[in-house]
Amino acid sequence: MLSIYIKEIQSFFSTLTGYIVLIIFLLFTGLFMWVFSATSVLNYNYASLGQLFTIAPMVFMFLIPAVTMQSLAEEKQKQTIEFLATKPLSDLDIVLGKYLACLTLVCIALIPTLIYYFSIVRLGSPVGNIDNGAVIGSYIGLVFLAAVFCAIGLFTSSLTSNQIVAFILAAFGCFFVYWAFEFLSNLPVFFGHLDDFVKSLGIEYHYDNISKGRIDFKDIVYFLSLVFLFVWLTLVSLDRRKW
Amino acid sequence: MSLVVENITKYYGTQKAIDGVSFTAEPNSIIGLIGPNGAGKTTTMKILTCYMPSDEGRVNIHGLDIETDEQEIKRITGYLPEHNPLYGNMYVKEFLLFVSRIHRIPHPHQHISSIIEKVGLGIEQHKKISELSKGYKQRVGIAQAIIHDPKILILDEPISGLDPNQLVEIRNLIRELKEDKTIIFSSHILQEVESICDRVVILNKGRVITNESLLSLQEDEGEEFILNLKLTSPVDKTLLSDINGVSMVKQNDSTSYSIRCNKDEYTRELIFDTIVQSGSKIILMEFKQDSLESIFKSVTQSDS
């Protein structure tokens, strides 16, 4: 697994992929946080990183599928999956190596946003007037969210050898698990009895919970279950060659 | 035996890709797997390399069962797939380092240098794989297959698309590798199979139709062979045709003849006597063996 992980990380940074992911993420979050007047924290009059944690899931919804779309689809397209599958590696080694590499890249993209945190700390009145619990919770929530999006992206990448199809499926999958349950819970059919349950199936509900700085065991179980589910589905999808 | 394949069968949907394929391979031998397109060569190789399982039958490699010892078998097997899949964006050394890590080879850098030397990648070793010619890509493919010193080497079409010089080099490399490995080798270039392999397994429509050493295959093929003769002076062609056991006589020039006759030694004695009694002498007598190409044609066509 480690060999696959190292190879993937090297491949992100030996091509433009890694750098583009970092730049696009920081550019989007930076513009929304500091430049665009409607969302700028400078006009918000409140020392908070809320904008970052609202924008980041939306950016991830497109950026993570762009990272994961090549991971298995390209191996299938170039038939290098045959090379990997005949080496002393299990399918789990291949999937986990790729999954952790994608997640590492996303986590690396989050590191520079700590500059935003320190800037806000300095801008607070008095200096340091910021809800640190909420910030830590939001970062943890964002990592969990990225973990689920990476698992969804890897799964859709395993379904096809066409990277564009993998991207579209992953973007739709991320959108669906993040927002769709929220919208569905507002349907009259669920209103009054099942709406809370339907809402709790979506990521947004759990992400909001963690972002408040309240790290609940239920939320962690929810995120980990989704990761396990999609990693398992990826393994099943890879196993299709044996059927 | 290094390799024992027993009655393996594989279905793609309802279609039988291979049907009860069985063969064995001795240590330090090269087995040629040949057959028309769609005969089941690549499917057989994919099963031997644990890429996919067979639906029926058993495979045993160096005492390991393919169903229960998959990872162990992958450790002692080297495989070059037909289309030679490589990571074009990686450098040659970077790619070989990646493969070394997979095989957990100690001191990989030193080892990679010796493999690069062995497969003749020296001058191209600092290039990206996508920048290499087909011949050098093929060498990278062979390098990744032998980097862990496997006991069994499976090469699917390793010489297709190579120019004559590259072909000779790869052929020599394969012969060199035979010294401590069992090699399963498939190719459409039958002259290469003939020159490299010790034994030939001919597949047709998913079944093994011949599994013999090249020599016995050539000896067994038919009840007749062709004798090429060079004489000191011409003899009457009808005298030769009348000999019991001779089915055809062709005069190539005034003193050379091709005679199709049975394999009985007595027939050759009669031919010798007839020529001597006609006042001529034999200065060359050789029998022409059927080429693998003609054997391949006859066995695959008779099977269909």
C-alpha cells in the first residue's frame, strides 16, 4: 500500500495536478474570504472563519472529483490496472494507497488556510477574540467531508475508464450526499415525521454539527461509515474483473 | 515441475474462452504458447498471473496453489502483458524504483542499475517512459517483470512490433533469462517461437491441440518427409519415382532433386542404390523438416 501511496503523491506533484488543486482551492477560498465584498470577512465585522467553512465544501465538490477522476479510470484506460493487479498487492492495497494519497493532497491544500486563521486572530478585537472550538471542529469536519468526497470520487473512478464520466458521477455523488437530503427533507411527503431523519442522512447536517465545535460520536460514525461504504464499493467494482 | 496447469476453463459470460487447458513446464525451459487470435493464450496467461481466476481446474506453480497462495505466487512470477502497460509520465528509474518498492527489494538503487544494464536500457535510463521508442519500452516492460528475480516469467507477445535488431537483442535476453527461470512465451512470430522455445503448446478455440517438444512435433508431423539430394550427374527421374515408398520426385536443376518419401530407412537405402546403379554419386542428402509455421497451419486447420 505504501508503494502505491508514494507513487500517487509523487505523481500529483510531478505533474500539474497537485499544484493546480492547491492554487484553485486557495484562490477560491481567498477571493470569497477577503476580496468579494458580499462575502468578505472584512465587511462582516465579526472575527470568524465561517466563510471558509461554507465555501470549502462547495469547492471540494468539484475539486476532489477532479483529483480522483484519474486514479482508477486512468489505470483502466491505460490498462496499467493489469500491471498492478499482477504484482504482490491486494486490491485493498491499491484502493487504500490511492485513497490516502488523494486525502493527503486535500489535507495539504487545507494547511495554507491556517494563514487565514492567524490573520483573523490578529484582526479580532481584542486580538485573539475567536471561537477556537468552532474553528478546530470545522477543520475536523472539513477533513471528514473531504474523506467522504475522496471515497465517492475513487468509487466513481472505478466504474469507468472514461475520466470525464468519472468526474461527472463523482461531482453528482458529492452534491447528492451533501445537499440532496436537505432538499428532500423539505418535501411534503416527509414533512412532520421523517424530515429530521432524511436530513440526518446528508453530510451537511453532520458537518454543521461538528462545525459548531461539538464533536459527537454519532457524527464521526456517520462519516466513517460513508468512507467504509464507498471504499468497499470500490473494492467490489475492482473485483468485477474476476467475475 | 515448475508449473502444472490442470484442466482450466474460463467463461466470458456464456462463451467458453478456454476449455480444459492442461500443460506442464519443467524448470529452466521456455514454453511457447501459440495459437490463432482468440485461441485463449492471453486468457491462460491472465489466469497464471492471478489477474483473474479460472472457473474450473487447478494451477500449481512451484508447489503453490493459485487459489490459496495468490500473493505468494505473484511474488515468484514476473509478467509482461501483451500491450506492455507502463506509466508514461514516470522516468525509467522512477518506475523501476516503484516496482522495487512493491517487491520490497533491499537496496533498490543498486539493483535497478544492474537490471538496467541487463536489459540494455543504459543510454535511455534518464528519459521519461513516454519518450522511449517501442523497443526500449519493451525493455522497460521486461525489466519490471524480472526485477524481483522471479522463478516463472510470463511474456505475452514480447517481440511484436520490434525491428530486426531489437528482435535479436530481446531474443538473446530471453535465452539468457532461461538459465534460472521457467519462461512461458507467446508470439505470433512463429520463427521466433521456433528459435527460442523448447516446447510448444498450440491452442485453438480455447483447447490445447498440441503440447510437445519442437523436435518431436517436427518428427511426428505426417508419415512422410522431403529429402533434398545433390548428385554428381543426372539420373532418370522415373527410376526414382518407381521406388517403393517414394510418392513424389521434383527435379530442381540438372543434378538436384527433392523427393517426398516415407520415413522408413529401407526406402532411403533403395534411393541410394538406384542412384549408384545409375552411375551417379550422392554428394548431399538432407531431409527437410516441416517448419513450425506449416505444423501450426496443419494442426489448427485440421482442428477447425
